[in-house]
Amino acid sequence: KDSIFYALFAGLIFGIMGLSGHPQVFVFTLYFLGLYTLLTLIHLLFAKPNNYYKLKILLYFIVTVAVGLGLNAIQLLPSWEAYRFSMRAQTDYNFVSGYSLPPWHLVTFLAPDFFGNPFSGIYWGELCFDELGLYIGILPLFLGLLAILFNKDNRIKIFGLMIAIIVFLALGRYFFIYKLIYRLPAMGVFRCPSLWLP
């Protein structure tokens, strides 16, 4: 809904997420929020001539991020200080793109055990089973695709576009643009691009 309360609440959730001990997901979510805001503003350029509404959307994004970063500062600042003296301060593209999602593993959206699984003692896929498992169920996947294709709510279309972008980001080294993505702030610290699809 159109209220500053929801921006504050989203910032609270965002801040708690950052305190969970997995900063990579926190950073990915920050980029996700930025991408959603950018795509929403692009949509509004064509849909709503009201500049006041566009400024409100931008304000909500700033409030959400500011609250989240503020709550998380108690962990972010010491972590940044420690990072500067760790081996991660010297990472390169090969390290950052490690654990990229191989394109042939996209089949696990439909068949989770296509490459076997470690519980049966047979796994012939790449890397870790738990890092590359994409299965959400056939019915949710089908209904999601139907919503993206036939729902007239433009927010659904924006999320559909974001899902496509995130799948490409998860491909990491198998997606040529990732060499540019990893140069974005904080992206050169984390490996395992497959975590774009948690």
C-alpha cells in the first residue's frame, strides 16, 4: 500500500535480514530492492505523469534502505573493517564467479532429482546439491508463469522481469555480463552467484 509505514516496516525486515549472519543475501536484497524501484520508476514514466507519485516511490526506497542499513550498522561497520584485512580483500573474478549456476542445472526447476541427490548416494551434478536445487514445485511454477503472462497488474510483469534478470545473474560466469556485475560495489566480495536464487 501507499504508506510510509510500509517503507519503515520493510526497512525493519531488511535490517533484521542483515543481522542474520549472511551478508551476501543482504547485499543481493539491496540490489533487488534497487532494481525493483528502478523498474517501477521506468514503468511510471509511461503510466503516470504525476511526478509527486514517482518521488514518493523513490522516498520509500530511500527510507527502506536507510532504516535497514541503520539497524544493520552494528554488524556492517565491524565486518567491513575485518574484511579489509581478510583474504577476501584480494579476490578476483575467478573466485567471485565460483559456484555459478550451470545452465544445464536449470532443468531442476522441473525435475529436482535430475542429477540425483546426496541422500540416495548418487549425485552426478556439479558443485553442491543444496546450492543448485531450484525446484519450487510444478504447480507454483506453472501458476507463476500464468500470472506473468495473463495478469494485467503491471507489478506482476515487473516481478516477472526481475525473476528473469535474477536467473541470468545466478548463471554467473556462464552469463557474459557478470564480469561487469561483479565490479559493482560489494559484488566483488562474494562468491556463489547461484545464491541469487535462494
